[in-house]
Amino acid sequence: MSDRRDFLKKAGLFGLAGITSKLVSNEQINTLENFGQEIMPVNTFTLPPLPYAYNAMEPFIDAQTMEIHYTKHHQTYVNKLNEAAATIKIDFSVDDATKCKSIDASTPAVIRNNLGGHYNHSLFWTMLKPNAEAKPNLPKGKLGEMITKNFKSFEDFKKEFTEKATKNFGSGWCWLIEQDKNLLITTTPNQDNPLMKVAEHQGKILMGLDVWEHAYYLKYQNKRPDYIANWWNLANWDKAEELYTQK
């Protein structure tokens, strides 16, 4: 509220109305604030709404980890991006996926790291699906068929994905991507992703797993294999199917 009022004062909207803040009714202030919101710059990054409660992924990911991961780590990427945008030109006419595709070795690290962090996490939240009872969680539809075709079976796919996610050195991500009409499991360091030109393997992202310690250390300490084993209960294959069939 105070930020919007400061903006209105700086923009001279009260003066334009021929009035001062002391003589403005609450209704008039609300009207001016709404007008101010409409004309305020939209070239900013924002934290997307989390599509479920913090405890929705229990018992596999605890509520405290989810809350800190979302409100602290992801929010930090957003904040640093907006700080960088004040001095570094960013093309806000395209979506964040397209922004990621433009990242190459010459991109400033502050953009590469924080745009990757923001995009990766925005996608990651949608790739989790509550499953408290640990019901069988398998890919279906066209993606399920392609996984069987490319990896012989879901169990073989799961084994390879688990191994690569576990062995990914340091912080980073493990991905299932579509590349040249085939499926590939790949990893990226830090907050890179397969959309970026700097990635060893590029392609359409279908599923991603955050293997930074901030994603699991409160519950699993340093036991990344346990975190990965439990994550399989939460993998949102409906979302993966949606991404796979998307043109």
C-alpha cells in the first residue's frame, strides 16, 4: 500500500487531480492507486503462486523445506533478477523460456544464474504432485510410450535418472528432455538448464529434479539418494505429458 502511494506522489497523480493527499477521500485514494497500478512498469520478475500448501508434499518433502525453498531461495533469484534488470537490458517482450534460450557464454553471470534459478524453480513447483499415500506413480499416454521405447522400461529409465541425479557433482539439476524426437536424461550444474546455449545437451524440458542441498537438507541432511528415492512418489507425470504433447 505504502509503495503504491509513494509511486502516486512521485508521479504527481495527486497534483494532476488538483488535490493534495490531505484532502483526498479513501475512495479517491483507492481509485488513484488502481490507476497507478495500471501504469506502473510491468517489466519485473515476480514469484509465481505456489499451486499447493507447503505441507502438500509430506511425508516426502516437509513443509518447512518447501516454505524456505519457495519464500527464501526462489524469492532471492527473483530479487536479484530485478536488481540486475535495473542496469542490464532484458527483453521482457518474450517469456522466460525464450529468455533462457538466449543465454550463452557471454551472458552476465548474474542473469544466467538468477534467470535459471527463477525459471527452473517456477517449473519445478508444477512438476510436483501430492501423493501422501505413495500410490503407484507412473507416466502414461504418449510420454509413457516414448519412455518405454527409449529406455526399454520405466524401471530402466528410473534407474538411469536416479544414477545421474545422484552422481551430479555439487549443486544442479537432473532433467528428462526431448531432443530430436528422442528422450534423453541429462544434468546441468548450478541453475543452468537444457534451454540454454551453454548446456551440454539442449532440448525441451519434460521433467526436472532439483538436487541442490537446499531442496532436501532439512529432512534428509546430506542423504541425496534418500531424497531422490522419495521424490519419485511426487513426480507430476500429468504435467510432463502436457509438456511433451505441447507444440
